Amino acid sequence: MSTFRSRALQETLHRKLIPMEESKNRSAYFGSHVFNEESMQQYLTKEAFEGVMNSIRHGSNIDRKIADQVANSMKNWAISKGVTHYTHWFQPLTGGTAEKHDAFFELGEDGKALERFGGNELVQQEPDASSFPSGGIRNTFEARGYTAWDPTSPAFIYGTTLCIPTIFVAYTGEALDNKTPLLRALNAIDKQATGVAKYFDKNVSKVNASLGWEQEYFLIDKALVLSRPDLVLTGRTLLGQTSAKGQQLDDHYFGSIPQRVMSFMIELEKECIKLGIPVKTRHNEVAPNQFELAPIHEEANLAVDHNALLMDIIGKIASKHQLKVLLHEKPFKGINGSGKHNNWSLSNDAGINLLSPGKTPMRNLQFLTFFINTIKAIYKNEELMRAVVATASNDHRLGSNEAPPAVMSVFIGEQLTAVLKDLENVTDGKLSPEEKTDLKLNVIGKIPEILLDNTDRNRTSPFAFTGNKFEFRAVGSMANCANSMTVLNTIVAKQLKDFRQEVDRLIDNKAFKKDEAIFNVLREYIKESKDILFEGNGYGKEWEAEAKKRGLSNNKTTPKAIKSKVSRKAIDLFEEMEVMNETELKARYEIELEAYSLRIQIEGRVLGDIAMNHVIPTAVNYQNTLIRNVRGLKEVFGKEFETVAKEQMDLIKKISEHISGITSKTSAMVEERKKANKTDDEEKKALLYCDQVKPYFELIRYHCDKLELMIDDELWPLVKYREMLFTR
Ligand code: ADP
Ligand code: MG
């Protein structure tokens, strides 16, 4: 055979392992490519160092003189490591990262060449913003965009380029990126959580949100991926018969990591360590050729940058090992998809995790306060939490093969369920000394520091409490974590703000003691938010019916889910917390709708092309072989041929039926696409693509997959599922 497929398969037979030695001294070179506190101390004057540290810790401005000093030192540090270029590194609304490289090289007034990099270049740049999505912000305001240095995320070196993390905003102030709203949300949570944390420790002056992401991905031989136009152009297989063996034996999960993958992982991790990404865990995932990488959690802003950076470098390193990384949430039908669990917690400036039970009743009351407020925040904003993980690609993952469903719920485990039940019975009003003692000794005093049932077992929960953090599991593997972190921190900030007002009111107006007031408010929260708590299996009609009764939303597709991002409620929330204004929210909504339609449009085109130009010609080809065979049988057997050639003739007919199925459905899909393209209303267009165009994908696929089963394996042009999933 000489199909593209057969050549790709040939290639995989000759792969050479690139041997990689495991690094034994990670700590020695951790962050060696980062302009971190240590290198700053070494390269900056005391004044400049303090300026930057103040800005990181307290958000104070850095004046131009100091910026000049920092720029110059950054340049010297970078040049000492062989760097030639610099770039403002930012995260536009495409979801990825962007960079434009400039050389340090400049010509002085005398025409002589010199290496220059000043405060101006460090602090602000104006990339050609017109090619990044703005959802109409720039048109409306006729404003250009600029990138501005974010000192809270340290500069780093990648290759020979100094990368300076920046935010990307319009001159009128509107955010044009994913980072600006995140930074505002982190400010909001800091302010509100600090206010609440002061009930328990008046010395607290800062609360940080932390994020520990777990990145799942597929790793497939490069030649095999390149031979499939659907994978190359859409990141997922649009057709393909399931492999006889899939993940049912569970023999991949936590199994020994294949050699070639191991080499890739070692190299990737070395790169991560240099860049200061504290990678810690690596293992096989459930599906064949699926893997996971997780770092130690960090302050959320930094963790978001690190994940964005990882998603960029992971592909580059895989390529060296002749592998392709698939970050898509559902590259293969019928096989587990990939998620990016966002582990989230809050900690105060003394390093105490506010979502971790402790040794004293006071610590535990603090824990319960943050725990219950988070639950209430999710309950009140369940639609928004669903909306923030909605993308065309994640729609395929949610609700199947162990991924959480589209219904938002919170898993808390048996022990904490019991604690909430006890708290629900706390007396309304002032508490007797006996009741207080009882609560201290028998309820909050009995919360174990280690919660045994809060492990990973309930994988279908979209938002699970796992002992000392919440794990937002519905986030998709391709997503930029900034968005989920923006929403989560904003809704919890708002909730904590309301909580503090309610507690203070009871203290001021009713002369309640602080802990009495807290118990009273928490009791009401538990009663109100019960409907979001769910410990069971998130699959199937049963939970969907139950969720409906509870009034929880169940938006299965992106166009329907994201509408809540621009509801009056959402706009008021984001404006009150000063995270995004109406213009910014609506701009993002437009961009997401457009991205959705474009994705489905591309998938439709690619599927049409493969079905018509790859599958049908192959089917016809094979059919001709059968026809020749039938003719020959007729020559040999004469009248009797009908019995001898029966199967072949049936097959010839079936092939024709499937060919006609593909053709008619593809034309119908094209018609629906045309209709969808006629409307200028992005909301309508996305709905048309979702409800009228997309359903044809499965219908077309059905016929193609049937043909795959009938046609001579030698002729089939597309690399098969078993080959992609089991080639190591
Ligand atoms: P496992 O779930 O494998 O037993 P852990 O619970 O220690 O391991 O961590 C799982 C993930 O949760 C890791 O990515 C880690 O970074 C993250 N994580 C642990 N503690 C926190 C925290 N306080 N805040 C945010 N993320 C955390
Ligand atoms: Mg996990």
C-alpha cells in the first residue's frame, strides 16, 4: 500500500529514541532562566529592588527612573545568558499567548551600534493590535491597544528571547486580554478575603489565591497526526471507527510510561524547571496515549502564566521527539477526554491555607467560613461557572467518559456533609454558653485535619472539595486558566463581601458576639445553598432530572451556556467587583460566539472534504475491485454466480448506500452552513451552527465509519484509531 497512511505508519517503525538523562538536581537550576527575586537581588540596586518588590507586594507604581534601572539590569542579566531579543509576552483573547521579538540592538546618535533596552521599552509597547480580537472595543473607542509590564510575574528567557509578561489594554482602559481581568479579580479576592480573615486573625493584611493546575494531553506520533487532516486542522478526529481495544482494560492508567514519552517528559520538565515552573507529577492517564503533568501550586497569576507558557513549549519539545501533543478536550470519540483541573485555594500572608481544617476550633471556624462561602458563591453563580468552561471543544468532553457533566454541583464528602448538617441546627439568635461549648468540642472541634473521603474518587464532580482546596474539574485542557480563575475569584470575593456585611450587621445591630454572628449567617447559607451539593454520580438522566427539580441549569452547548456571561446579574457582579465593565463583558461574549461559529464552520468544511475527497474515492475504488470480482465469478460459474457472489454483491450495494448517505448529508450540511453565514447576528449565527450544522457531523461520520469497517484495510487512507492510540 502506498497511501499517506501507510507511509506514516512506515515512518513510525523507524523512530529513534532520543535518550534523556533524568535530572538529579532540580533545585540547583530551578528558575535559572527567570529574573526572579534572587537574580534581581544580584543585578538590581537596592533602591530598584525595593521598588519592584513593593510593586509586587503592594501594587505600588514603579517610577521611570527605577524602570530604567530595572530594564538595564534585566538586559545585562539576559545578555549574560546569551539572549539577543526581547518581547512583551501577553495573552490576547484568542486564548493563546502572543509575542513580537525586537533585538536589543540599536543605533546610537553617532550611528554606532549598541545594545540598548530602557525603561520605556520595558514598561510599555504598542503591538499591532488590529490583528487580535477585541470584540468591537477598538472600533467603538477608536482606541489602540498597548502592552504594559506586569511586575508581579517575573520576566523569563525562552530560547534567545527575554520574555516580559504584560497585560494588553486599550488606551481607553478596556482589557483586551485574559490577564487584566484576572489581576483585577485577584485584587478583589485579596481585599474581600482579607476583610473576612481579620475576624480570625487581625494581623492578616493579604490573602492570595492559589492555583495548582493539572494538564492532561494526548501524545501521538507526529507522522500519524500529520497524515490526518482533521487532527491537523481541528485538533480532533472528525471520523474514525473505534478501536477494538480502547481504554476498557484500564491498563494504561498509572502504568509504566513508554520510553519515547519518558524522554520527552524528561526534556519538557527540564525546560519547565529552568523557567521556574515547579513541575512535580507526571503519569499516564486513563486513555491510551494520554498523559498528565502537574506542578506544585503557586500564586494564581503566576500559575496562569506558567500554564500558558507550558501549553506553548510542550508542543515544541514534543516535536523534537517526533511526537505531537493534542491539547483538544476530545480528540477521540468514545475515549476519555482531557481536562485541566484547577485546584484552587486561598492563603493568608502568614501562609495559612484558609480552606484547610486545622488543630484549633478557631482555625476550623475560619475554614468553615471560607468553605461555606465558596459553596454559596458557586450556588448563586452556577450558570456562570458552567459558562466559563464552555467552548466548542469542551462541549464534546463534558458529560461523557468520566468528565463532569454540564450541570454544576459541589462535592464535599461524607465528613463535611455531616458537619454542615450539625451547623444547620445551630440555634437561631444568640447561643447559650452550653451550645457554644458543644459546637466547639463536638462539631468544629471534631473536623479532622486530613479528610479521608475527599480524594479523587468522584471524578464526575465538576467542583470537588479535596481536603484543603477545591478542584474545578470542568475546565477544559485547552483553556487558558485565567478565565476560570477570574470568575471563581470574583464570585467568591462578592460572596465574602456580602458575608462580612451580614455578620457586621448582626454584631452592630443585634449585639451578637462575633462567633455567634458567624454561626448564624453560616447556618442560613447552608440552608440556602443545599441544592448545589451533590455527592453522587454525575451521569445520566437521573441526576439531570434531579438537577432540573433543584433549579440548576443544564446548558449542554456553548452558545446557550455563555449567554449568562452577559446577563444583567453577571454585568452587575463584575462591575461591582471592578473586574470587568459591560463593554468588556459584551466584547468577550461576541468574541466567544464568533470563535464558536468559526470552529464549527472549519470542522464542517474539513469533514466535508475528508468524506467527499478521501472516503468516497476509496469506497469507489474498493467497490470496483468487488465488481471485477463479481464479473470474474460470473465468467467462472455461469448461472450459479449469484450464490457464489452474493456477499460481494451485498457489499457493493451497501457501499453505494453509504456513499449516497455521505453525499446527501454533506450537501445538506453545506446548505445549512450557507444559511448560517447569511446572518450578521453573532448570537443567531452561533445557534445555527450549533443546532443546524453540527448535527450533520455525526450523521456523516456514521457512514464514513461504516465504510471503514467494510473497505480493504490496505486501501483505507486515514490512520486508524488503533494505530494512533497504540503506537508508542
Ligand atoms: P493528589 O491529588 O495527586 O493527591 P495533591 O492533592 O497534593 O495531590 O495535589 C493535586 C494538585 O492540587 C496539584 O496540582 C497541586 O499543585 C494542587 N494543590 C495542592 N494544594 C493546593 C492549594 N493549597 N491550592 C491550590 N492548589 C493546590
Ligand atoms: Mg486531580
